[in-house]
Amino acid sequence: MRKVTAAITGLVLLSFILSIYFYPQVPEQMATHWNSQGEVDGYMSKLWGLFFMPLVITGLVIMFLAIPKIDPRKENIAKFKKYYDGFIVILVLFMVAVHLQTVLWNIGIRINPNAMLPLGIGLLFYYMGILTENAERNWFIGIRTPWTLSSEKVWKRTNRLGGKLFRIAGIAAVFGAFFPEFAIYFILVPVIAVSGFSVIYSYIEYQKEIKENKQD
């Protein structure tokens, strides 16, 4: 836990350090958003352009660290805490990388976000699958539908299968790096399909369980 806390704290500080260090070098209006074709379509003042992401990262870290303490089923989160902590580290690392790409773009080092983001998002989805597969029933983490939250058996079946599918979605997202113009589709289509399938699957499994219980 100490190592995880140190890693997360170090990454948060790094995001602020990058902003402070590059503050004199970036233009007054920074490019901060790109469309699906990798073209800039949004700007911010350099104050917000440099510090918005570090503030978002800080807020997310606080939220994710609070979840295991406020969840009514906190004892279940404790059972897969190492996977949860690993997810926080990977998420924060990804966001710091996105922040760095934005900063570098604005000082003239143009890294195509459509080539970088699929790799990071693919890794995030893949690890999300691992987390989902190992998640025990709770109110914040995993595939939470009315049916998974109502049945331990449905939770386990849905999250075990959903976790495997999220890992496949992560691998599919990585391929977007090789086709930058279509990267958004490699990212969105698989994850939307997996999410939709998981909801439907949980409903079907719950109905099966009701029928089984009636027969008993």
C-alpha cells in the first residue's frame, strides 16, 4: 500500500512539475483538444491548459482512494484491493502521459494523439478487464447492473465473462495505433459492444436464476 501511495503521489506531483517547468515555453493559447482525425479543434489559456489536467488527476485520485472507505461492501473491495490499486496507478500514469503529449505538442513536438491514445487506452481497457474479473460484489467497481447487484452468482458470471471481453476490447483498441484515421472506432466500437452485451447477459443470467429457484 505504501508503494502504491508513493507511486500515485509521485505521478500527481510529476503532472504539476511538468506544468510549472513548461509554463514559460508554451503559447498563451494552448491546443488542448483534437478531433477524431487528430486535428486540433480546441484551445485553452495556458494557465488552464497546463493545470486543468493535473487538477483533474488530483480529483480522480481523491475519489478513487475514497471509494474503498465509503462503499457499503468495503470488505469485498479489500479482497481485490491489489488489482484496484494497480488500476489507479495505470489510470494516473495514462493521464499524465496524455498531459505530457499536450504539453509537448504546444512546444513544437507534435506526437499524433491518434497514434498514442489507442496504446494507452488499450492498456487501460486490458487491465480494467483483469480488475473486473477479480472484483467481488460492490457498488462502485465492476459491471454493476440491477441484476448483478441482486445476485452473487449473476455478479460472478457477468464480471468473469465481462472481464475477459474487456481484455479483448483492450487488444482491439491497440490496433487503432496502426490506423490513426480510424482509431476512434477501434476504441469505441469494442467497448460499447462489450458494455451492451454485459448488461444483456446479466439480465438473462438473472432470469435463469429466478427460474432455477422456482423449480427448486
